[in-house]
Amino acid sequence: MIPAHPGLRGGPVYLDYNATTPVDPRVVEAMLPHLGHYFGNPSSSHSYGNEPRHALDQARAQVAALIGARPSEIVFTGSGSEADNLALRGVVLSARTDRPHVITQVTEHPAVLETCRALEHLHGVEVTYLAVDGDGLVDPAALAAALTERTVLVSVMAANNETGALQPIAELARITSAHGALFHCDAAQAAGKIPMGVRELGVDLLTVVGHKMYAPKGIGALYVRQGVALEALVYGGGQEHGLRAGTENVALAVALGAAAELAAAELADGTPDRIAALRDSLHRRLANALPGCVHLNGLPDERLPSTLNVSIDGALGHELLAAAPGLAASTGSACHSGTHTPSPVLTAMGLDADRALGALRLSLGRWSTPEDIETAATALLKAAAAL
């Protein structure tokens, strides 16, 4: 039984789970003792360090179990962006190659794209940015053609945060491994929503993010396959296998572990199917009420069960949401000094500016209900009529 969430009572319908998830009350309950009673340093040899150390080990095992890894292969970080930085910088700075080569794709999260640009600028790394097709997917043949003898790392996200598009990670990783390079996957949006077994996918590094799976902000993890060498991100006392020094945030690690265990249970009990059914119901309501005017951005099937990205003819996404105050959702556009620019993800997929500016990202999650879908559809249709 999922407990009610106090933060969602009486507010707008929340359809922005891809931005951040509400912290599950069961996760809060798990972490609270480590904010007060169990205050010890997990590195301490006396009794006050015992419970924090045990809790940290358990959390590592819970995260590992979600993705089919060994506990020793989990490194806790302060965020998904930090995990991405550790993966990219760690591989490149430990590579024994003159002018290392990295491959990523144009619709990656900024945590990967900006790290790649920094590696180009600061370390002379060569980076190839692969294009995507109209569905937002990387062509495996394009990856194969881009690999060189200097390629040390390929980084491609599992699921796009705007469209939910699922990349063919296992195929991309297989091509990369056959060439002798490492493969990193940012699974921020995917972990806990769909199965992400690292052995089945064949990835070497994988990013997990707490606040995308009902844990608090400020905690993430990087799976590092045994035997993969990384340069440390933070130097110091040797915590987290020497890759991220600093006394561990035990409470947040415990929260991520609890969230991972809950997510694993939901993957097994069919929760993703329930959420996908609600997503499709919302899409049908909008499409039936506005025939020929509602356009799905991305693939109908190969996407996250939680994500619906649509454009409505004749309406701008930010104007629709402003006219629907009972709904909390997102657009893919960015606002700079009152001027809205289309989503780089959607334009990379070939959408024209009008359709990209009209996009809405409606993302569902654990507490989404049929009543929420009805309310959201009514609010959007009223807003569309008013505009």
C-alpha cells in the first residue's frame, strides 16, 4: 500500500515527475534515524560508527540489487551530474592515450554535454556528437563509424528526459565493447522505471539519481564495473573506493537505498504498466477532443511508461500551462528575458520551431491517479480553447 503524500494534498495536479519526484514517506522514515540518533562517522572504529557503517553497506547493496550489480561496484555521489562528471572525467583523465576521443550524442543531458565541452577546452579531448533521427534515437551504424583507435569512452543516456525515448543501449554498448572502448549510460530517468540490468545491457558505467526515484535531492550513484580504472573526482581520505573523498552522507545514501528497494518491488508488481495506462489515457483524451491537432513527439512504444510529450496546434506550451493553473507540468522550451526558445532536443529531432515551442512534457509517477488524468485533461482543453 502506497502511503499518501502530504506534499500533494490540495495542490495542482503534479505531472512533472521527470523534473523531480516527491520523496516517498517510507524513504523519509528510513533516513530519519541517521539525521539524529545514528550520528557517528562510518569510518570510525568505535561503536558509534557501527550502525552508520552497516547502513551504508546496506544502501550500497540495495542500489546494486536494483541494477544487477555488485555492492562493491557502487560509488555514492552528490548528484547525477556529479556521477556523470566522475564517469567522463574519470575515464578520460586515466586514459593512456594521446588526445583521447569521446563519443556522445546531441540530445544528452547538459551534465554530459558540458563535461564533454570542458574536456575539449581544458584537456584537448576530441569529442564526436552523434546526430539523432526523427524519433530521437542514435543510429548504431553511426556510432560504429565514429569509433577510432583513440576512442576511450562512449556516453549515451538510457531515456530522454523530455520525450522518454529509449536508446538501444545494449546494441550501442556491444558495438563499443567490441571496439575496446568503455560505455557509460546516464540512467537518471530510466533507473527504477524500467529494468536496467547492467550485465544484460553490457555497460561499464551507469548513473543513478535519487530525486528521480523518490529519494531526496543531493544523492546519486555511479556503477563502475569491476576492473574499470577512473581518476578520482575528489581527492582526500579515500572514501568511495578512493574516487570521492569526504565523509559519506549516510542519511541520503540510506534514502537512495530505500528508494531503490521500493523501485525494484514496483518493477516486479506491474506499476510501470499502470502508469503507462494512465499516460495513454491522457493522450487519448486530448487527441479525441482535438482531432488532428495533438501531435506526439517521439516514439509511441519505445519510451518511458511515465512520459507524454505532445504539441497542440496553434498553442505555445508555456501559454497553455500558464492558462492551466491547476496543473504542474513542463515544456521543453527555455525562457531568456521573456523570450522563449525551442527545446534543443526537439529541434535535433527535426521538429520545426512552432511545434517545438508548442510542446508539453507531461510526466506521471507513483501518485498519479485516474482522477488526476481527468483533471489535467480538462484543464489543458480549457486552456487550449481559451487560447
